[in-house]
Amino acid sequence: ILFRSYSTMHITPEEGSSYASFETNQKVTNYTPLISNVVRAFRPKRFVMTLMADEGGLVQMGSNPLFEGSTSKSKIAVSFNKTKPGAKSTYKRSNLASIQVEDDVCCMMGNWVLEDGPGSLSAEEAESQRPRGLSVANY
């Protein structure tokens, strides 16, 4: 908890299918760096991003991968290796859904999948380069 915002993480390791979540109410104008940091910490093969905001919050929001481009063009590039500049893993949004929850509150969910391609690290390469015993803050 910091001032009026919070961040929380939950991890449930399961054989064959682990689950991790990150939740925050931080207000920022660009969520891409925050999303990249969370993805860098967990290194998933796929993830779901959920955003809840009222209409005023959506107007104030700046850059957000949930809104950017069509499904085929919406991507998040995450650098997993500081020793190889430019070596990034790219996550591609596979779909987007939204629903109005209250009179002025919208819930949007996007599914993201690790994309293998030129300049992109595979899930196995990203996992093999994961530093062990280091905090995310030092990585």
C-alpha cells in the first residue's frame, strides 16, 4: 500500500497448471511499462489482462494495449535479458471482450499469447534466461 494505491500478488503453484495474479488500483497514463514488469516477473506462455474502469477513468487513460489496434496488431514486447539488447518476447492479443457492469463501469478482458517469431524469444529461451535468486527490482 502506498498512499491511495495498492498492489497485490497471488501465486498458486500447481503441477501442470500454475496460477498467478497481480492486482492494482494505480492510476497511470501508460500501463504498458507496468504490464511489462508484471509479465517479466511471471514469464507466462499466456495471460489474461482485465481492466475495470468507469467512463471518466477511460477518458483519462493514455496508452493501453487493450485499446491499441486490431487483434492482429495489438502486441506487448517484453525484454527478458539485459545482456542481449533487443532480445524480446512478444505477446499478441488473441481476443478482447468487454461488458458494462454498472451504469458507467466497464470490464474489459484481453487474452495474450506468447508469439514466437523473428527477434522474439520462445517460452523455453525466456525461461532458460531467467535469473535465479534475484529480485525483480534488480533485474
